Amino acid sequence: MSQHTTDHRTKMKSLRAALFGNVLEFFDWTIFALFSTYIADAVFDSDDPTAALLQTLAIFAVSFVARPVGGFVFGRIADKYGRKNSLALAMIAMGIGSLLIATIPTHAAAGVVGPILLLIARMIQGLAHGGESAAAYVYVSELAPPRRRGLWSSSIFFSASVGTIAGTLLGAFMTNMVSADAMQAWGWRVPFVVGSLLAGYALYIRIRSVETEIGTALVSGERAEQTQPADADSPRRSRRAVLVILLKLLVVVGAANVAFYTWITFAASYAISSLDMSESGAFAASLIAQLLGLGLFPVFGLLSDRVGRKPIAIFSLIGFGLFSYPFSWILSNDPLSLFAVQLVSFVFWAAIASILPSLLSESLTSTHRAVGVGVVGSLAAAIFGGTAPFLNSWLTSIDMGWVFIGYTTLVLLAGAAVVATLRETRDIDLATMAIAQSPRDHKEGPVTV
């Protein structure tokens, strides 16, 4: 057996370990959104169902505050002690959070203790999710063959969608097989028990994975050679320039998060709570749409390796922006309407999601790549993604849902405009941040930090 084959097989095994953990991260994140109505009735005072749901969604939003902290802390760990170790710690935190939610006492049994524990659990999961984005994006991008970085990186959100689908599938199964009373009494806890158990296995396979070459070099102290721009005569980028690129990335990732949490993650729960769609119909429609859209991730990832990251991102954000109002008009209490909206949404979501890990990793240098990716990604999720379900439910409850749709449209179109100002990064050498010598060279590389 050749060394090349051995290395390739080892990398593929490590890739699978990273992706399985990512599946679980998004499974846990998704089931909270899907079962939010049950959690609200169990943990909060159920005399006012709307207020209970809004309180639960407020905790969902507040937990996003922990994500930038997790991105920074786990990102620092990844940049100093290796990407693999950071991924393992993130999985431990996610498993603890899931177990805490699964065993949380009801409002009738413990009063205010339940909401406090729910908040703590969600904060722990927020830290873990921020850490996951900090390390997983970078780990897979650095592990990938340079000419297939877009394709390999597309597996991050492919696996995230598998996690979302797994949560949706479990929701569909539970609501069809378990009575409504049983679901409220104990059924909603089952997915969190499953998540905590799978976290143990995910931790095991992540510990056995390999570190990336760049991560190994950072841990061993070989930093200067790995992170200096190839053109030694080029002037040092100013702090202002660095801040500008980070803010640009924040807007782009924020726009993607608004779309994801509005039309992918929370759409089924919104249709159930606000449009009186049947639970089983909503979960089934969402599941089928997501299954049909899964194959789009590698397609867009591979396409980005050929045409670049920018055209794919612009297509996605403009598409989402132009379709936001039509989506809101189409969505009704008919599960077929949710299926149509989510199927089209998945085309646009797969486009932007397939290139985000590579785009972010290619925009920052090795010594600060994980912490930069983690903070930008987590801040975007906290500011734009975590607030989307709450704003949507609140504005809809006061008959101002059109305001929320207008907000999402503006954010998405602003994100597309920002992408147009970014440099193309597909030929970046992640070790040196120099433009790779190939027929598709560009004149300038990204801002480095």
C-alpha cells in the first residue's frame, strides 16, 4: 500500500469523524427549534401558550450570545493546541447540554428552576456550537486537497443538513407514533437523550482522528513560515483593513444565517404555531424537501472550485432576497406550501453553505484562522440567526410579519453587495496565504491577520 493511499484513507477517516460530530451538533440545535412548543409548555407557565413560546424562543436567541464566546475560546484552543483537540472539547460540551435538557424539571414540579436550567443548558450548547464552527470549518478546509477545497468544505453543511434532517425525521416519527399527551409528558425529551448518547461516540472517533499539517505546525511552534505572505515586500495590512474584512465577512455570514433560521430550521415550527399547519404534515414536508436538496451541496462545492466562491455566494443571497416575499405569500396551513418553499430555499441555501467554510478559511491566516472564523461565524449567528425566530414569531403575533420579511430581504441583498467587494480566494495556499501558482491566478490575496 502506498503512502499516498494511506494518507488519503487516514484523511478520509478523519473527515468522517469531523462530519459525524457536526451532524450531531446540528441535530441537537435543530431539535430544540422543532420541539420548542413542547418545551415551552413543559418548562414555562402554560396558561399563556404564546408567552411561553416567546420565552422559550428568547432563550433560543440568548443562547446565541454564548456562540461568539465559544468561537473565541475554542478558536484559541484550536490555534494553539490543534484543531482536533478543540473539536473534541466542543463535543463534550454539546453532550452535557443535551443531557441537561433531557432531564430538566417541569414548571409544575420546580417552577422557576426549570427555565434557569434550560438557559444554562442552552448557553453550554451555544459555547459548543461556536467552538464547532471555529474548528470544523478550518479543520476540513486544511485537510482538503487544495484543488478540491470547495468540494470538501461543502461536506460541512452537507453534514449539518443531515443533522437537521435527522432531527426533523425524529420529529416526524415521534409525532406520528406517540400521542399528543405522551409527547408533552415525555416524548419531547427523547431526542435530547439520543443526542447525549451519540455525543460519546462522536467524542471517541474525534479523538482518534489526525491533526492537519498546518495545525501540527502551529502546535509545534512553526508559525512564522506558515503564516507570512509570500510577497515579503508587500506592506503590512493595517488594523483598519483587517477590521474591514472581518466586518464584511460578518455581514455575509449574517445574511446566510437569517435565511437559514427563517426558511430552513424554523419554518416548520413557525407553520405549526402561527399558521395552524398539522405537526405531522409540517415535519414530513420539511423532511422531504431537505432530503431532495442534499445532493446540491457537493454540486455547488465542486462548482466553486471551478468558477470561484464569489459567483456562488452572490447567486444564493440575491436569490433568497428576491424570493423572501413570495415565500411568505405561498406559505399557508397546507403542508404542500411548506414543501415548495423549503425545496426552493434549499437551492439557495446549499449554494452559500457549500462555500462558507472555504471562503472564511481562505480569508484568514493560520495562527488566527480558527479564532477569526469562530468569532465571525458565531457573531453572525448571534446577531442575525438567533434573533430571527423570535422576531418572526413576535412580529407575526402582532400582524406585522411583513416587517420581518422586509428586514430579511434587506439583509440578504446587503450581503450580496458585500460579496461583490470581496476578492476571489479559491487559489489561496492556506499555509502561506499566497496565491497558488496555477492558470487561474489572481492579482491579490485576502487580507491577513
